[in-house]
Amino acid sequence: MIKSCVALCAVLCAVVTTPAPGRAQVFLASRPHPDFMIGPLFVVASVSPGIPHVTVSLSWSLTTGPVTSKADIGQDLYLLWPAEIVEATALGLAEPQLVREVERRGLAVVSSGRLVLRSRDRMQLGTAALGEPVSVTPSFVNFTRPGTQAGAVAYIKIPWTPSLADPLSIVTLVLPLRGLLTPKAGTWLEDLFWGGRQVLTAGFGDLGPPVLGLFALYYERRDRLVHLARDYSLVIANFGDSEHLKIEEISPATAVRRQSRVRAGGEVVALTLLPSQDVATQSLRVQYHYFAGRINWRPIVISVLILLGTNFAGVLMFSTDISRRIRRRRRARRRFEAAAASANGGVPSRDSLVTLLPAGTRYDEVVARFGQPDEEHERVTPPGRRTLLYRGGNGSEHHEVAIELYDDRVREVTCITSR
């Protein structure tokens, strides 16, 4: 009996930059209103430092409804993936019919090849074992939509195998994908402080932007949507080298973060997928970056440099202000000394003395301007009064200046000239 084909379209974007939405699997059947569901489903995106692509493992099984039995699902499956497959994982060329189907819709083929499909027992779930290869090898075609800037996406045909409907096993397809690791957009100050950062978004139920060629394929068969079954399904972000990993943000809040129990030195962020009777996007978003060294030195060093820079700037500003004050004081002293110089044999001139009274000059300023007095008298009663005497001569003339101070300020100046 000739079986009808089931088209399985899946969209997953494991790493995108904000604010681009994450893209995930959407399953379609060849006939409208399918009587089966996908479950369980595990979407695992593995990230390692220094590797420019992300390896995504898609594991699933088929769950029948009240009418269809698993014995009746003897059909090929098709998978659409919104990223370019880096390289083939199995030998051989892709089926020519798959390439022609893509080209017939006006899409440009970039590359093609074969993939390894594996089947593993239910007891191997949650372990590093991927299972044993099955007898069929899926074909894939990477294609783009001409006239757009959108990246390449993959179209995969999975030939029928009884493992797809085996209640005691699950099939796994490993996809090395290019274009999922994109630097997070940030300001130059953020990049200087934290270094390069990435955003990983993985999930289920989103077709992605319509500009991708796969949306047109989905639109033709949108009445054939296969819903997620009420099974234990997960989206998992697997990070290697957790000792040099800094996770900055995780959303939604229901996601769980823990150390990997399978990979030594790994860290896992997991989100449980909820069943839905409608097209509902469920995404896990992780913002992270890797650093070198035993600890994350970059923010520490940058903080220290900023602290030293601000302190140096403060000292420079303070020293500049002090230097300016010293220069002003020296200029003032030179002006005072020039004003004090006269033909009276060292006695302060009348012009220089006149400036003492309005300014309320203090004792230290008088001494700084005119030098130490020839005599100094201080009255005991009442206290706070003193007299400074400056004497000098010019030939037959003798000059004497008496500067009276009250409470350490100049209050009266007397000049006496004798011949």
C-alpha cells in the first residue's frame, strides 16, 4: 500500500541577538487535521567556547490519537530548519527530488548532502549516548530566498523507519548549524567592560520572520499543524567549560539552571515545554559570555583603570587649582613689594599704606608685605592692641610709620617725618 507523505516542518533558532525572536519547531502533517502529535520532544543546543557554530540535537517520537495507530504511520518525514547545516554527517548526495522541489519554488540551492539518523532506547535518554544509526539516511538541502538578505535555511527529508513510531525508543537528528552564534549588540562601554557577549534563544512554536523561504512552505500547509503532546518535553541549552562561563540573564523565570550531570565542566539551562492546542511560542533565552583566565579579570581590570584614572584626574585638578592659587599669591606679593618700595629708606610708601585700612589687613599680611617691623608694641590692657613701627631715613629726613592693629586687623596708620 502506498502511504501518504507526512511533512514535518521545524523551525529552531538557537542563538540570536536582541531583539530578534527565537525560532523553533513547528510540525506539519500531509493531511489536514492530523490525528497524531509530537511527543516527547527534546531540543538541545550545545555551545562550546571557540567553536563558531552550534550543534543542535533534535530528539522526538510520534504519539497517536484516538483514531490513528502507530502501525499506520509508515511515511516519510520532512523537516525545515531556519539555519544552514555546516557539513554533512553521512556519505552520499542528497536525493535529486528534494533539490528539484526547492528549485521549483524559485529558491536558490546553496549546498546539499546526507545526515545520520540515530535511534536510542528510552533508558538512554538524558545520557551522552546518541544511539545507533538506523538503516535510512536523511537528505538535506541548504537554500536561500533570492532578493533578500536572509541567511540560508535547510530542508531535510527523513525516510520512514519503524523507529519513528517505536514506543520504546526515540530518534535523534544531530545538526551542526552555521549562523546561530551572533554577537550581542551593545555600547562600546559595555563591550569594553564585559567583552563580547552572545544571546542564545531556543524553543518551540515560532516560524521566525516571514522573509525566510520556509514560511511560504508552511503557509501552504498551515491546516496540517501537529500539536505538541502531553509528554515530558524540554528545551535545553548546554554550555561547556562552566569555569570560564558568565551567564548574565535567563528568561523566562521558570527556566532551571544547574551543573551538567552528563558532561564534566558543563552547565545546563532547561525549560519545560507545555502542550498547546494553538500555535504558541515557548522560548528559552540565555545571555552569556566566556572569559579567559582563572577568574573574570576583565571587569576587575577595567574598574581599577577607571578608578585610577578618576583619582589621577582629581589629583591633577587639585594640583592645578593649588598651582593657580600659588601663582596668584606670588603675583600679589610682588605687587605689594613693588608698591612698598619708596624713596623713604625702606619705610612703606604712603600709597601702599592707604590700602591697608579698607582691606582690614591682618598682622601676617602686613609682615608678608613690609617685612618684620623695627619695633613692635603690644598693650596688655585692653588686650588685642599692638603697634608696628617701621623706621627709615633719606639723607637729612627720618621717617617713621606706626601701624595700629585691633583684634589682629589694621585700624590706624600714622606717618611721622622729621628733619
